[in-house]
Amino acid sequence: MPPKKKQTFQVTIEMPAGDAPMMDLGKMLGQTGVNLVEVKRSYDAGTADQRGDLVPAVVTVFEDRTFELRLKTPPTSYLIKKALGGKGSTRPGHDGAGRLTRAQLRAVAERKLPDLNTTDIEAAMRIVAGTARSMGVSIAE
């Protein structure tokens, strides 16, 4: 087994799937000396099937300037807004944000399940419902 590489930098980036902007990558990773073109290629290839979504990724840079990319699911608030067709307030107390149906709530919870601290879909739905409420979005019963 090869020796473990020493980590020098870690950051979570959140960019459009399949089309990471080089300028943003440069701002976040330029000082690390990592090959930005390779990071972009890796991110774009890993997220190509999710085009149109914001996909976070954890980029870990090692001492030898190699990197590791771990893709995550889109933010819950982003998925809720997408389910509502772009409507949805992020301002507390803002009315008219919309209603999320149980089916939409389940769909968002299923998509977020890999990044949540549960494997139970009902618990995941409660977590997503809490985020929706904090955004001013109500849940249809």
C-alpha cells in the first residue's frame, strides 16, 4: 500500500455542472499550484450529466500538487427552487414563495439522500421540509 499523501488545501466549490468557469477556479485554487485545467476537466466530466444544476465539489490538494475531487449533490435550497419552477424566497418572512407537494418533497429528499446524515427517506423528507420552511416555502399536506 503506497504511503498516504499529505493534504495541503481543501475547499468546497459550487459551480454550474459541466461548465466550471476557469476564473472562479483560479480564484479558489490558484495559490495551490494545482493544474486548474485538469481540475476543470475532472469537474466538467463528473458533472456533465447534471448540466443546468449547481453541483458542489470538495477539492483536496496534496503536497505534490495532485488533487482529489469529491462531487456532492446540489444544495437543498437550489433543488427546492428548481422543484417550484424558480419560485421560492430565501428571505425570511417573505410571502408567496410557493408550495411544495409531497411528491416534490420526496423527489428532492431522494436526490439529497447521499449527502444527508440518514438513509431513511422519511427522515430525509423532514430535513428537506425544514429547509423549505426556512425559505418561506410551505408543504402541501
